Amino acid sequence: MNKTRPGKRQTPWVKTGGLAALALSAALAALPVAAQTLPENALEHYIATAEARSDALPVAAFYQRLQQRPAWQTPERVEALVSALETLNEDGLDPADYLEEAGSGATLMQAFERSQSGDAVAQAAFDVRATRALLLALEHLQRGRLTPNEVEPGWETPPPRRSYSMARVANAVTDGKVKEALALARPDTAAYRQLREALADYRALASLARQSNVPLVPATDDGLRRGDEQADVATLRRRLAYWGMRDVLFGDPEAYARIDVEAPPLQRFDAALEAAVKRFQRRHLLSADGVVGGKTRRALNATLSSHVDALRANLERARWMQPIMARRPGVWVDIAGYRMHYTRPDGERWSSKVIVGSARRKTPVIHSAITHITVNPTWTVPPTIWREDVLPKLKRDTGYLARRNMQVLSLDGARLDPDAIDWQAPGSVMLRQSSGPRNPLGRVVVRFPNNQLIYLHDTPARGLFSRDRRALSSGCVRVEGVHELVRMLLADTHSRYRLDELLRRGKSDLNVRLPERVPVALVYLTAWPDATGEVTFRPDIYRRDGALLNAL
């Protein structure tokens, strides 16, 4: 658990709309006449056609800023547009989606050259098409290329609103600085910048790796560890260098000979190599013990292309994440990263470890709002756990109920005598565990409306938080330090209640409604920066990246 408080961001008190308009007028006046004019009705026809399309790109607003003049009638302008669209690769997007003319196989530049040999109608058609390519890129950068809930069921938060300045976009276009127009729409979050930088780094590593054949680290009975001296250690060094840790490979042995110093042997597992292994393990959510066991070996033997794919998928998610990360207050659970984050109204950030659903019983993506807290909760056994976990135990041993302090209830809540039930065919019954130290929900539950009966809660099994990978629950989210979270939620929503006082009452299922709802999102991210800004890679425990990448 940790807290951080952001520094104040200085915002210059300058209104840019008027300045942008003046600069735009000057730039338009400087254009050759042929580049400024087309028959008005030809341009208007294609603008109207573009506005009628289902993607609702603001084509008319763009040309209004240009005073209904064409934008793309010189080779220099089109080259600037092509150059800018090619940089979308750095955001994990495919430039071909914007550069190719739909259905024709012609690139944007080829289409421009063809239009210039045609009449004014052809030139107007190209101009609007080029504008659509730019506006589509702006849309995808700011709001995401995909509709989130079509590829991530449960992602119900609306995409970020269109907030870039059309005046500044038009000004950048007339100045021939189309890359600056794209920058206006690119997400301005630290996480997005760090993911984008990591994508460039891993692509560079992948390019280098194609020039050499790096062997895989072989499996060993006990793993590799500090003090070992064998050929596999040299392979380990080469594999870490493949992942960018080139400092584990020593310099030219002849250089050591020239200064009469013995070169350190590549086959020796020394302290520096152990430190490098620990860095690699932390980057991949592995136990940072410096020992190369099975999980570390598998991560080392993965491909750089798998990380490039993960970064592309999570850059798209980062575009969706902007409204979620901007909320104050707001809670979000990083399912695959096993972390929960809470941003308080004053911007202070609190984070904690969580335990999430296993691959068999996944924690769903949910967007909701926290409404109330339950103190000293009882636990009604969910149908799946009842059917798959508890009933088989009861069939073998009915003493299980007494040991777990469980009551048997009818579906309408009436208590039943467990000895009167045939546990081989129990029929329609429920089990409810009393509140107390062995209750799996612990002392408090944080509740929010959803159809899957998912909530954040305490747990008596706190030792599980020491594990590095924590996909261990039946779907609900166990939060380390959840009492502190509840104290903050009560204080930040101006509740008159205090948790310690509520716990002292000892009453079971005490529900306390928050005076104000607090947004909560459970999201799935397989590559994301940690608190230090380094991007960590997480196993795709629910196998969701493939569908997103295919859609991209």
C-alpha cells in the first residue's frame, strides 16, 4: 500500500483561439491561389457526404476553420500528412488504415497525384478524403480505434470526449506541421507516454534480435543461481542482453588482456548477474529472488514480438482509460497487475495489492459506482462455489457446516435442519456463513451495483498477498488494507460514520450507505507502468489480448 500526492501543474493563462485564428488567416493568405480555391459547390458536396457517414467525423468544422478552402492541393501538404500518419505506428496503430484509399489499393500520395490530373470535382473528392484520414487518426488517438465493449465485454465507460482544438488543428495543417495536429489528440497521460516509449524500445530490440540467433535458456533441475559456473550461465547472459540488459555481457576479452586484467568469465553467475535477473523478474511480475527457475526461464525464452503485441493492445486500452484515471475521487482495479488504485478528491493516490479471480473463475471487467459498505458481513455461498466446491465436501463430511459456522437456508431465507437434508441430493437450499474471524469476506465489504455479484472485500487469508501472482479468488476482489480504503471512502464522501466505531458495534451485515457515489472500474491491462514508471508485463491470465489485437 502506498500514497502519493501529485505536484501542482502550472497552466498558462493564455486563450489560444484568437491567436490561432489570426495565424490561420495569415497562413491561408500565403498559399498559392490554386491551392486555396476549388468550386465551392464541389467541395460542399463532398463535405456534406462525409458528414452523413456513420463515424460522424467533424469534417464540416474543419473546413469552417479553413474558411471553406481546400487543405490538400499541394504536394508539400500531402507529404506532411503522409509523414504524420506514418508515425501512428508509434502509437500501436496501423498507418495503412489511414494511408490507403478504401478498396482501391492506392496510397494517399497516389490518390493525390491521380486527382491532380483530373477536374475540380476529383480534386475536391481527394481533399475531403485526405481530411477524413487526418480526422480519423485524431479520433482514434484521442478516443481509441475500437469500441471498448465490443472487444472487452463489460467496458461500459464512454470513450473520452473529443476535446482537441479544431482551430489549432487547422492552424497546424496550414503551417504544414501535421504531426503537431496529431499531438493535440494524443493522450496526455504519463502511462500513455511510458507505454509509447516502451513500444519504441522493444521494436528496436526486436530489430536487433533479427540480426542474430540468441539461444534459449535450457531447463535445469534446480534452476540457475548465484555461485553457479556453467555454460548455461553464458546463455542466460545472452538472453538477458536480448531483452535489452546488455550490461550483463562483458566487453572485448582482448581489451582486458591489453591492460593485464583477466576478463570475468561469462559462465560465472555473479552478484551483478543476480541483480539483472531480479530486475527482469520484477518487470515480469515474478518473485524477485534472483533464481532462474521454471517461470523465469519461460519469461526469458519468450519473444520480443509478444511484448510488442502486448504494448499495442495496452496502448489502445490506455486510450480508453483516460476518463477513468482522471476521476477524483475514483477507484480502479488493475486485474492482471493485481493492484487497486484510489485517487482521492485532493489528488492524493493510494494503492494496494489485490487478489483477483483465477483463470477458471475470472474477475469481470466492470464499470460502476461504490454505493455502500457492509460491516461484519455474513457470506451467502455463491451458486458456483456451492455446486463445485462446498457440496462435494458436504457429501463426504456433514461436519463441514459446523466447523465453518454455516447455516442451511431455504431459498426464501428460512433456516433448515442440516440433519434432515439428504446431502447426496439436497435440492434447492442455500448456505450462509456467520460473520466472524473465519468468514471469507473478513470484516468489511465495499459494494457497487453489477450483475455478477462482484465486490471488493477483506479476507482472513492475508498471507496470500505476499505472492507475486494473485489470481486466486472465485471472482471477487480481496484488497490488502481494505480497512484503510473504507476509512478514506467514508471521509471523502462526508459520511458521519467512522469505521472503528462501526466495527465496535459488532452487528452483522451492517450496511452503511455513502452520501456520495464513488466511481469504480475493474479493468484488464497486461502491460502497464509501475510506480517508478517502468512498464511491467503481466501474463494474459484470461486470454483477452488476442481478440483485441485481431480487432486492431
